[in-house]
Amino acid sequence: MQEEISIQTLTDNEDIRVGYSDSDVVIIDSIQKFAEVTSAHVSMSAIAICTSGKVRGMMNGQQIELCQNQVGVIPPNTHVTDLMISPDFDLKAMFLSNAIIRDFLHEKMYVWNKMMYIHGLHVISLEKDEMQFFALFYELLQECYRKTADAPFRTDVVQALLRAAVLALCGFMRQVASSDSQSVVAGGSGSSHFQRFLDLLHSEHYKHRTVESYAKELCISPKYLSVICKKQSGKTANEWITEHVLEDIRYCLKQTDLSVKQISDRIGFPNPSFFGKYVKEHLGMTPTQYRLIGGSVASAGFYGRDAEKI
């Protein structure tokens, strides 16, 4: 039976030592007992450093093995099955909601997506100095969330450190992929179309377009575009478009002084009224409310539904 692991079950599990958690992030310091889990559905992004032992299994039908001094990166909406875990297996891991990882990477998100879905780079071996580099990040994070439990802006500080670590890992993955031609998945024309679709999403000024309009630009049918997106990533073309639209909305409302009308025009909505309804539906509040609150509560909307399960 496949296990659906939630933030609540992680924090309640005595066999898992959770160092820090909020609505978008869970940091696990140690997993002492994990053998009972043979399959799971991972709906958040997960980054894990194996500190001892090894684990082997299937990830969306592809066999993977994670050993000591290796980093495993799992994209959201991933099915992990047939897990075989050594008795001495242990790891340090962080689980990140879609919202927070897009906040961390923003304009570099295209690198992350290509590494995950085009290159299929999910296991990275670290040299001693590289392992030490990321270990130092983890030690700093531990010091931060252990000694600042009641401090103001604790979540902001922890997430700022996490952003630096994720950016460093993203850059490192890009270097590994470019130097290792075998890491590229031979996905045929489907993989090529999917990569071009991602390129369009990241290059298009107006993100709020239909699946049909993107498919027309790729000279394929809308149905085929959704099929290859689902096959390559586990998400439909419409889900990809929605995620990118919301990413731009969140960024423009939080990081720019553009008016609501200017943001609506920039992202491709027909008018501010339609834009306001869209934001209300997906983020749980009006654009003005989201901007005033700063987005901290808005993760309970569209992204929050993903963030509740790991």
C-alpha cells in the first residue's frame, strides 16, 4: 500500500527527527527507522543527503540508488516504490512546497525544471570538499532554528539560508549535467517538445495563455502537449501554465511596485477584474490583500493544497 506522508505525520513520527517546519518547509535531521515504508507519493520537492547506508527503489518507474555522500533530489508529484533500505541508512533532508521553491529560484526556475525533467538528474555524488560545503549550510541552519525558536523573523531567516543552499545546489546540478552527457534522458520527440514548452513558459512575457495557444506555437495538438507533459513531469500542461502564472503574480505583488492593473496587463489577463477573481480563487485573497500581507498566509491557497502532503 502506498503511503501518503503529510507534514503532520512527519512531525508526529517519533522515528523521524524534525528540526524545523513551517507551512512551506520541513527539515529532517535524522530518520532512525524507515524500513516499514516500501512506497510513497511525494508531492513536494525533496532534497536529501545520505549520511550513511543506502536506499534503492523505483522513482516513477526509473530505478535509483542513493548512497552515502550522495544528494537525492525528488521533484513533486513523484511515486517512489519498491524501496529497499539498509539497516544503517540515515539522511538529512528538506521538503519544500512548490510555492517556496519558486520563490527561492524565480528566474532560475528553468534550470531546476530542466535538471529534473529533461536531464533526469536526481542523484548527485559529492566530493569531500563539496560534501563539506553543503554540510556547513546544514550546520548553520541547525544553529539558526535551534537558537532562534522565539526570535522575530525566524521563518524569514531560515528561508533566506535555505534559498542560498538551494541556489548553490541548482548551480552545482547545472555543472554536473553539462559535464555528464549520460545524465540526459533520451526522451525522443516528446522530451524535445516538453523542453521547448518549458522554454516558452520561461521566455513568454504573457504567461496567462491557453494550452491551445502554446500547442499551436509548438505545432502539436493540445492533447499531445498535455500527454507529454504528464509523461515527463507528472503534471498536465495546464498545471504547468497555472504554476508559472501564479509564480509571476506572487513575484510582482511582493517584489515590485507595479499597480494591480499593470500586473494584470503584464501577465496577460483581459482586465483587472478577471485578474482579481483569479488571484482570489488560487491564493485565497485579493491582490491588494496579498500584497499587504506579503504572501505569508497566501500559501494556504493554490500552493497550500500541495504543501499539505509530501
